[in-house]
Amino acid sequence: MTSLRAVPSRPTTDRRPTFLARATLGLVLLSFAAAASAALRPFEIRSAFVEPADQVYVLNAHLDFELPEGAQQAIQDGAALTLDVDIVVNRDRKLWFNDTVASLSQRFEVVYHALSERYLVRNLNSGEQSSHPTLANALESLSYIQRLPVLDQSLIVPDRRYEVSLRARLDVHNIPEILRFVLFWVSDWRQQTDWYTWPLKF
């Protein structure tokens, strides 16, 4: 008579606790990020004007923004903050659509240089950069655009009407993977202003 012996079963790995833990962590981070974003100032253009200088028109603008603590920490950990500025100059035509005289974009970047323990603000179009001891100083510098060339004066006809429009976008790149789940749902890591429009004065 053949006897039957019980074969010990192999232990199975239950992945549900790990998945639930990660999901719970993501929801907790999301709730904290959402609560923090509610108290932030909106990203907006406080002031902007264009003035003639050396045969061109240059832009001066003041941007007002506030980064959540998580975004500031991400920059300190190696993420890059970029500011994209879009400028459009239109000629007003009463009986037809406005004519675009000039359109350009400028990109600025804030990165932390670990070796020097300084924050660098770079104009990625021109290559110019400045160095700052703290992130607060770097963000303050980024919020002021000074004497940025936008238009050759020869393109302007004095007896015509022109409008200048400005828009800005903030974005954080190279974010640690643990934060990407949160940032996908929270808009404060990728902000954009409304268009700011004013008449060009000669």
C-alpha cells in the first residue's frame, strides 16, 4: 500500500502590503502638497514695460511667485527650476487681425552647484549667469527681468499702434521619483501666468 506524504507548500510573497504602503504614502504626500499649495501666492506678472535703448526695445518685468517647500527641497537635491518667458509684439489693425511684428521666448534656469554650495541663475539663450548664496536670493533675482532685448526699433512705424504681451511659465525638472507621483497631480510644480498686455509707448 502506497502511503501519501504531505508536501510542504512554498511560502508565497504577498505584495499587497507593499503596494498599499506605497499608495498610502503617495496619498499622504498628495494631501500635504495640496494643503500647502492652497496657501501659496498665485504666479503672476506684477508689472512690465518696454523702453528704447541702443536701437532696440528692452523689456523690464517683475514676476511674483512662491514655490512650495517640496519644490525648494527638490532644487536643493539637484532638480532644476526653469522659467520660460514668452513675448509677443502685435501691430493693431482695426479692420483685420493683428499683425505679429515679433515673437520670442527666453528661458532661465536655477540650479544648485554642490561643489561651490551656490545657486546659479542662467539665461539659457545668452549664456549669462549669476551666482547666489541662498535659494531665496536666486529666486529673487529670477523674479526681475531687466533690460532684455525684445525688438529692433527699425521694425516699429511711429504712427501705428502696437501692443506687447508677456507670459511666463515655471517648471521643475529632474525631480526624484518618489515625488513624481505627487507632482503629476499638483499644479504648483508647473505654473503659468495669464497673458499680460499693454500698449507700446514710443
